[in-house]
Amino acid sequence: MDTNLTRREFLKFLKRLLAVTGLAALTAPIVAYFYPPKLEEEPSEPVYVGKQEEIPLNGSKTVGFGRYPALVVNTPQGFRAYSAVCTHFACLVKWDEERKAFLCPCHDAAFDPVDGHVLHGPTSVPLKSYAVTITNGEIYIGGNQE
């Protein structure tokens, strides 16, 4: 049996290999589209926010929290964390340091930073709050912290 590969056989092999590689490169994004990675609605473990000194009094920080972002604000009553999703129309709320409130740009709703209740706007449902834990000066939100 002859084990020498002719030039023609090598080029046929190379052509098939490139065809399979190209097909895989085209197919992979399509498969990824139909089977995206599963994101938890809310993480089961606490999420690291940062160090206490990184968020000044009346300042805030937005962090990834599962599928949607969360807002952490440093109020005179301590650190508070809320979902950044407005309860009216699922727009993302932003912290307004000047007005000291979470504001929704879609319908001008405003939420209180101390307990998340509605200050004004079309919604009557407060922002969802998350537990805040501070360990050695580091802020964590959510998770099973009891």
C-alpha cells in the first residue's frame, strides 16, 4: 500500500478542509443566535459593586446585575440598591445627583433613593430593591445574604 500523498490528493484534502472550516464559521453564529447563553434574571450570588469610598455621599454607581443593571446609591441613610428598570415601561432609570432621585427618561417618573417609592410619574409601583452588604469596606448587592 502506497502511503505517499500526491499533490492532487493533498489539494483535494485542503479544499475539503477549507470548505468544512468555512461552513462551521458560517454556522456557528446562527446556532449561537438560536441558543444564546442563559442569563439569570437576578444572580443567586452577591454581586461586587466596589469599595465604599468609590461612591461619594449622594453619588451612585450602575452595575451589571444578571439580565438588567442595578443602581447603587450612597444616601445619608446608607447605601441602597435598586433595579435600574422603571416599573412603568421598562426604561432604564438614571441617578440625578442634583435632584437626588432616580429619573426615568421615558415618561418623567421619579423614584426616591431611600426606599424606591414613586415621587411622581405615571407608575405607582416602586423600584425593586436589593439587599446591600458591606464587608471590609467592599459593597455587595443581592444574593442570599441572610
